[in-house]
Amino acid sequence: MPLPIQPTAAGVAFKPEHGADALADPRPCGFLEVHAENYMGAGGPPHALLERLAERYPLSVHGVGLSLAGPDRLSRSHLARLSAVCRRYAPALVSEHLAWSGIAGAHLADLLPTPYTRPMLRRVADRVDAVQQALGRAILIENPASYVAWETSRIDEAEFLSELARRSGCGLLLDVNNLHVSAVNLGLAPGPYLDRLDPARVGEIHLAGHAATQDERGHPLLLDTHGAPVDAAVWRLYRAALDRFGPVPTLLERDRDVPPWAELRREVDRAAGMLEDAARRRLGRAA
Amino acid sequence: MNRPRATAAAAQRTFAAALVDPDAALPPGIAAPTGADLARRFAVHRNNVLSGLVEALGQRFPAVAAIVGDPFFAAAATEYARILPPLHPVLADFGDRFPEFLAAFPPAAGVPYLADVARIEVARTRLFHGADALAPEPVPAAAGAVMRVVPAADVAIVRSRYPVVTIWEMNAGLRPPAAIADWSPEWAMLLRRQERVPVLRVGPAAAALVQASRRRRSLAAAFAAALAAEPGCDPVAALTTLIEAGAVAVDAPFQPGRNQ
């Protein structure tokens, strides 16, 4: 029976090298998230391990390949692969990105920026709707880490996401690191961004580390590397997000310079502590 | 036709093309805040694309990378990713044509066995992600008590003119690198055994038997094929080795008490 994810659950993006530690940990973390595309093979050790993990951990399936804002048609074959993963594991959460990742005949393995226009909003909403129909469930859509903007954009990102959620019925995955990275890179104000999102729609939060650099002109440039501990500014923004949204299942992502399980757990536990505090504050307010 | 959408799609296509073309100009229609370096911003995406694809190939071809070293590998992988980017987002099968690419890649001409090592790595990752059980045996059209050689697992054979298994083992950390005295050809057989995909040495007779098993040939026909492939071989010994390895089985489909 698939395990549910609690609002105060703090989880980690699963790396196969942590398999044995995750299975042996006497104090399992709140959930594990996997990239859907890593489990689209027919069988083998990756599935064997994930099936064992699914007995101990609630699962979240995170897609990186649907290219929802792409210029080509939605890939039916990729949607079928995603459906198969969701049928196999019945994950508690399923998410994808507000991004595109290539053109027909060339998957470019990056999450590319979306023109925030009315036609694009209709296009992405239609596709999210098609995905939800195919999966028979609502999905969450994640905000991107941005480096450039399209000159044609007429809607701000928070408004685009909010309207997308209203039109398609999807939830939102708020990546707090992405928001911080985009805010610094594009000069946005993250506070008003959070205020524009509907708390009822935010179904998951991502935390990750980034690299702080400068371009040749001395302008700050943050890189969403997932290669470092979560930055202090991101923890502060996370606290602000919890104040606004209450406790929301929170995931720590680390893809580069991946530390041992125990070290990742310390960061996960810090998020878990903040989630418990947020739940207490919420109770205190209600009382 | 919705004109704004068509324009947006065209702009996205130009953006995508510029990501993989090192000589392309910055795509039109993108912006960064005043004071920021737009070219540097676009280079972040360019680097994400190429480093992501090179990394995916590096994970699939670690022995090839060990043989040629990281800078050479990155140059070859970058070229491959530009010419043959993945068609879909499942990167486990990205690089299926990397062996052929390496065989024709002029800078790798001095490493003639490189493509064969890559073939081993293609087969190895394919089997690693492959189905856990063979597809059910089709029901034969005609009944009979002929003993047949049949597959017992998904098996891959890599034929080489070089001692490719020894070279692969040295570069996969399975044996210490050393000068190779005997440059006799080696053929590799790969199959999945629980969580692992071992790479075994086989001769032409065994390869012929594996081939015969895929066609569900009779025992007699399979032995004849083995002897034709390797005159003077002991086909029974070769078959026994393959059965013990879990690669093939012998089946008499309509004997009483079997295949019920």
C-alpha cells in the first residue's frame, strides 16, 4: 500500500548510492523523491531498489522531461512512460516543471525559460490538463531557476503560475532556491512573489544549494547547481514561505558533490524542525 | 493560425539551435537586467545542456573515459551530443550510437579497440535496465519432441578483433592495468544476473549457440552451427558452459510433463 506524505514531512531527492543507508536508517525521513526519467527502464536493479524503498518511504515522482512549455506537441510516448511509472509506484506526489527541454528530435537535458504570455498560458494549461487526464490525478508544477527572460513576457511568473493552477487545477511546487536564484538573477522581489501564490495550491517545497558567481561586468549570477548545502538566504526565504503557507512537504535536493546520507539527513532534519515549528505556530494561531 | 504562438515557437527553436551550436549568435528575444552580461547568462544554459549530456555519456561509458582520459572523453562526447542529441528524455539509452561514432572519430583512430569497449558498455547498461524476465515463450506452431536450444536470459555478444574483455576489465577497475602481452581477439558475452551484469569471455562456438538459441534451433542444428563457427570445438562443452552461465537452456517443448 503506498504511503502518504504528511504536511510536516521533510524528504530527500534519492540517489542510488544512498540505497543501503536509506534502507537501514532506523529513523526514515519523511519521503523520497525520484526523477521519473530514471525509472523508465523495463526492469533491473533500479526498480528492485525503489520497490524496497517504497515499503519504508512515501514516494514523490518528479518529471523533468515533459517539456510542458515546449514548441512541439506533447510527447504521447513520454506521457505513456510517465503513466507507467505512476501506475507502478502509485506515488503520493507527482510533479513537473514550468519549462521546456528541447525540440522534436533533440532533448537538451536542461529546463529552459518560458515566455510568459497569454497564448503560452493557454498552451501550458491545456497540456497540464492533458497530463492530469492521462495520469488520473492532479500534478504539481515547479517554478524555474531563471538566467534570462523573454522580451515577449507580459505576465509575471507568480501570476502565470497562479493562473495556470486556477485553469488546470494543478498544484504548485515552490522551489525556494529557484525563487532566490531567479530573484537575484532577474532582479525580482521574492516577498511579493510568495504573496501572489495561493496557499491552498502549494503542495510541495524544494530546497537546494546554488553557486554564487559574478559575470564579467560584476553583476551577480547565481547558478542552480544543487551542489552545495542550502544557503542562509534560502533558509530565510523558506521560513517566510512557511509563515505564509503553513507546513508543506519539503524536499532537499543535492545532485553534485553528494555528501553521505547522514550529512544530508542533518539538512533534512533542519527542514523537519522548521516544519514542526510552522505547524505549532499554525495551531497557536488557531487556538 | 495563431500568429503569436507561431512566433513564440520559432523563437524557441532558434534558442534551442543556438544552445548546441558553438558558433551561433545569441538568439533574439531574450533579455537580462540592465548591467548584466546577457551572453554569460545564455552560456549558463549552453553549459547546462552540454555538461548534462557529456555527464550522461560519462556515466554510461566509464571504461571508455578511463582509456582516453577525461578531456579527450569530454571532447568526443560534446561532439557526439551536438551531432546526435538524445531523442527523448530517458538518458539511459542516450549514446546507443556512441560506439559507431568513436569508430569513425578521427582523433580516436590510434585506439582501435575503443569502439568495442563502448559496445560492451552499451550492452551492459541496456541489460542493466532491461526487463526482469524474458517475454513468455511463444507457442510453437507444430508439435514435436525435438530438443531445442532456447534463450534463458537476455544475452548480448560483442565480437572484437582485440582482447576487449581484458581491456574492459582493466578500465572498469576489475583488474590492475598492465601491458597486454597476448593480443588475441576476445569476444564478450553479457547477461544480467540479479543485480549485476557480468562480462564473460566466449568463443565463436558459444556465440553461435547463443545465436541458435534466439532462433530456437534444434540441438542438432545448434551443434552444427557451433562446429561451423569454430571447427574442432567441443559443442557439448560450450553448451554446458552457457547453460551453467544461465544464458541458454535446452527445451523439448512437447514432452509429457514439460511446459504444462
